[in-house]
Amino acid sequence: MRNFTGVKKQKLKNGQVHRFTPKDFRFIKVTKGEKTLEIDNPTDYPLIGIGTQGAVFKLSEEKCVKIYEDPVQAKMEAEALLAGQQLSSFPKIYESGENYVVMEYLQGVTLKEYLKNASYIPKSIVRGLLTILQEFKKAGFTMVDAPLRHIIVLKNKKLKAIDHVNAFKRDHPVPLKLLRDLKIILLKDAFLSQAKKLEPDTVREWENYFRRNKFDFRTALINSGGSGESVKVSHIDAQNLIGKGHQGAVFRISETKCVKIYSKTNHAEQEQEVLLSGKELPFIPKVYETGENYVVMEFLDGPDLNTFLKKQTKLSEAITRQLLEMLTQMKKFGFKQIDAPLRHIIITKNGFKMVDHVYAFVREQELPLELFLNLHERGFLGTFLEHVKVMDPETYKTWTKIPIPLDGKGTAAT
């Protein structure tokens, strides 16, 4: 492998430096950042995907390259792809190196996007998923599973599976993540009904596995992921997982209910106090049951506000009004932490609901700093503040009497 030390530069007469754009993708650097991977791409190859292990760049209409932060993971994925090269659901592999894999560029959409808002699952998709799982077994994978976002629907409706870093590492003898994803979009029963007709022995094997490893949230234990990391969830429990963070993991247990299980009992106690004492607040989810390390609450069906705003070109006054009302109610009720991160706000048919209140009564914070930063990242902070200036001049003055800090990214114009 060639060793690249940097990009060539040439000093021009006017003193400026001209940066040559190399044609070799090995100039691209992918490193681990505080919250996500950081990319240094001096080439013309466009970024088309980024995950927890690496970033993918399009090289041509036939090829793309995945560049990994960890060379060990590059080797693991290359081995998995090579094991499945004679099977129909695997992309072709053309080349691999210390920290990269060049593979077939797949033109299509993820199955997660393909099935979005679908009321049924086509038989061809069911058959394709069963084929993928069969081929994982043929390739010798211990992870006979794939989430919907790792399955690509090509233009001819054929399915291909990507992201095989953990194929020989994790032990998923049944499709835990696949069934979990289908359950979230209410297509699990339809899938199993068709799969049972096509491969009754396979579905019977899954049923026996789940019977032996039934998820019981009242006895489940969630382990801390360490400083700055999400909690850890066993592969058995992951079947019902719909989200996880620093304090706990959330599992869907019925069409209308979910349960949040905490790694630390004091976090469970802190959030329970907020949810139970604030049950009359319109943005607090309904609680059904509590335990030493869990809370059973209503399942909130809808997108989070951060995802919603990614698709908007402007911030409406109605959204500003709902956010302002929520923050005002927090202050009146006695919350110490006055904030509303966009990812914690769910848009439901009954208005905005907010989750993750672990620190609401214990952490002093008078300004909604994370909300400000989130809106700044979406390009809506200025509009939000202008709306607030008209709706609630006193709150606007309080928020803007000093420049709003934006976590090292400058300050907001007021």
C-alpha cells in the first residue's frame, strides 16, 4: 500500500496557497470525534453515508469506498464480504486495504425508507429478506440479522445487505434487529404471517428462541456504557429496543406502551419524580407503572422535532409558540433545568410531548442552551428569537441580555 503524507500545495504569486485535489481516496481521513466521526476529505469524491464505524464515498457509478476509523473493523468487514462473494445479497468487493474497502456502489434506497408509511409488506420483500438471512448462514455469519437501514432495495426490487463489520463477532442466531424494526413500523406480524407460509421451519425456530429468551423488563438489567457513552443492551433484549441514551434504554412492549429501563436506580427515581408530579403538564407522557429501575409510559407515535425540522425551509410561528409555552410551563412548575433539546420533543397528534427528564429537578440551568444550539445548527435560531421577541418580550430580554453561547461555535446574533 502506498503511504500518503498529505496534499501537495503550490504557493502562487499573490501569496495564496493553491491546494491540489488528489485523485486517490486514500488521502481521505476518518477519525473519531466527540459525538460522531470527523472527516477530512481533500478529494472530489462525495460523501454518501456515515455511520459509527466509517464513512462511505462514491468513486464512480459502479464503485464506492468505505473508510474506517479503526483498521480492525476494516479487516472484519472485508472478511465478511469475501465470505459472501458467491451469494446474491452481497455487494461485490473490489479491493481492501489497511483502513478501507472498495465495493460495489448500490443504487437504491434503504428498506427502512422504502417501507416508510407502508400499510403492508410485499411478498417479494418478505422472500428477499428470507433469502438474505439464509445467505448469512451460508456465509458462516454468527450475526444472522440486519436492521432495515442496512438493506438496500435496488431499482429492480432486489435486496442487497450492507455493513457486515460484526458478522463474525455478534451472536444473533435469529433476526432480532430486523424484527424489532418491523415491529416499530407495525409490519412485524404481516412479515411473520407470510414468512410462516414460505419457511415454516425457520419461523418455528425463531419462535422457540424467543420463548426460551423472553424479554421481561421487570428483571432486565441495563449496563452503563461508561463516560459519554450510551448504555449497553444485550442482543436478546435488543429485539424490542427503540432507543437508548446515557441514562437508559427504551423498549416497546405493546402498540401503546413502552418502558424505559435505567442503568442507575437514582436516575430512575429522578425521572419518576418529574413524570409523576408533572402528569398534568401537557407535554409529559402518561405513566402506567414504575419500578426500581424502570418506568412504563405511553408510546409516542411521531417524529422527533429535530428530524422534522431537517426537512423544513423555515421555522413556523406555531412551532415557536409551542416551544415557548413548554419552557414557560417548566419554569412555573419548578423545573431547575429549563431546556428542550429538539431530539427529546416528539410531535404527536395531541401536540408536543417531551421525553428524558432525568435532570429536570436536580440540574440548575436557567436558559435553554441545548435548544438554542439545536436551532442554530438547523439555521432557525434567528427566526426563533425574532418570534419570541414579539410573543414574549420579557423572556426575549432575559435570554439575550448577554450573547447566547453556542458551544464554541460563536454566539447568536440578537
